[in-house]
Amino acid sequence: MIKHVDFTPEGVCTQKITFDLVDGYVHHVQFTGGCSGNTKGVAALAEGLEAHEIARRLKGIPCQGANSCPHQLSLAIERALREWEGE
């Protein structure tokens, strides 16, 4: 199953996060805005990995207080997994 995700993060420089959830794995992560090198690095590292593991590793990473673009990606993945697993 493939689920395309568009997520609007809160409290960070990135304005939008998109990715595909394919049978529980994350593909094609893109950040709109934010620190280009950091967001490209996170996207490259997340490519093809199991969604639960990515969310676990990124949740709580701080940048601006207790929030960050990686943390927001973890929230987007968790929400997508809840929706995907509920279908």
C-alpha cells in the first residue's frame, strides 16, 4: 500500500514535509524551506527505512527548544502510520 503524505510542521523553519509511506517504509522525503543541508541530509538518511524506526530515532531531537525539523518529520510519520494502520 502507498500513502502520500503532505504535512504542515509547526514551530520550525520548514513550511512543508512530504513523503510516501510504502508498506511501512518511508520514501521520497522532501522538506520545503528550512536549513537546506540539514533537511536534505535527514531526507537522504530516512530513504527506504522502516517508518516506526525513523520516528523513534527522530522524535525529540531539539533545535528550537524541544522542536526541530527532524522532530516534525517524526510526528508526520507517526500520524501517517496511525492513519495507514487504521485503514
